[in-house]
Amino acid sequence: MQLREYVRIFTRRAWIIALVVVLSAASALVVSRLQTPEYRSTIILNVWPARLDWGLQQSIQNLMRNWAAKITSRDTALRTINQLQLDITPEQFLSKVAAKPVESDSIIEVTADDEDPLIARDIAQMTAEIFVKDIDAWKITLDRRDQVDITIRDYALPGVLHKPKWKTNLLAGGAFGMLAGFVLVLVLQWLEADILRTPEDVEEQTGTAVLGIIPTFASPQTRGGRARNKRLPPTSASAQR
């Protein structure tokens, strides 16, 4: 089948594709609206070495992965829960918090998710403060030349909407609907492949040109029946009376 034929098929059934796109996008939007919103607050920790030494910087970069794991440890979780008086378990707390070291920028990014944007902010802020205190107590045991300063760049702000991403879901639903619409049109075309509707279909199947089309006529029985059922005007004298 040539490209022109595909274009003709999709154009003829464009309403089916449009209907499937609308239904799919509407379904994605409804599902997104039904989900419980989740907010994310982010706080950045700066990592400053005592000296610009390549060996020390390499050691710090290796330690940053360990520090990220410490931020998301049960010990930090319990202390944060106690400070904020949260009614959750350490496991639930750790499912809300994440820490990601960015060695190239010498920072650690801490994020906290919650249904309440203010609680997400408090979790991120308190987790960062507890970790910084632990590092301050640890670095005292080191030589001044090997010490590392970790500071909070900015205070955490109230969380912003993280889930659901309704715009992304809407676009994804529309794209899926378009793909499903094209597939549905092709399936319908395949099911009707043996039905000849137009002279072009006949020429495509037989490979010969159509010279003429025989019109349909009503059968004689149909015409006769119609004639018999037709009411004739009265002609006899009795009928006139």
C-alpha cells in the first residue's frame, strides 16, 4: 500500500483518531486529578575543603556518597522525627527523604516529599541541620588542614507540587490516544479489506480499469405492487353515485 493510500485512509477516519485522543487525554487528566498531591522541598549543602588539594578533593568526593547515605540513615530519621514530633515510623520517613551528592559542584542535594508543603519544608530543613551538626562534631577530631566545612546554602522553602504532573500526564495520554487511534483505523481497514465500496477499490483489487457502473433498478414485482396499490380515480356511474 502506497503512502497516498495511508493518507486517504487516515483522512477518511480522522474522526476516530480524534475521538480516541480526546478520550485518552481526558482519562489521564481525571486520573491525575484523583491522585493525592505530593509536594517536594529541596535544600542544598555546600561542601568546602580546608585546602584546594587534589588528593583531599578526591577523598571528599568519595566521602560525599557516604554522607548521602548517612543523611538517609535510620539514626538521622529517628532524630528528625523526634525533633519535629512526627507521627510516622523511620521507614515511612525514609520513603520521603532522598540525598544525592553532586561531586562536580561539591554539593549534596537533600529532598523531602510530603502531602503538606510545610511539613516537607520542615523535614528537609531539620534533616540538613542534624547532618551539619554531626559533621561539625566529627571534623574537630581531624587536623585543621584536613577538615571539611559543610554549610546550608539556603533555608528550605515550602514544597512545590511534585506529583501528579498533570500536564505531562495529559500530553502522554494524548500521545497514547493518537497511537491507539492510528492502530484502530488500521485494524478497521484490515477487517474491511475484502469489501469493495468504490470503483477505486475494484481497480485496486483486480488491477484493471473500471469501464462502467451498472445502476440499480427496482424489480418489476416491486413496480407492479406499487401500481396495484395505487388508488385509481372512480370512472363508473356507481362509483360517481
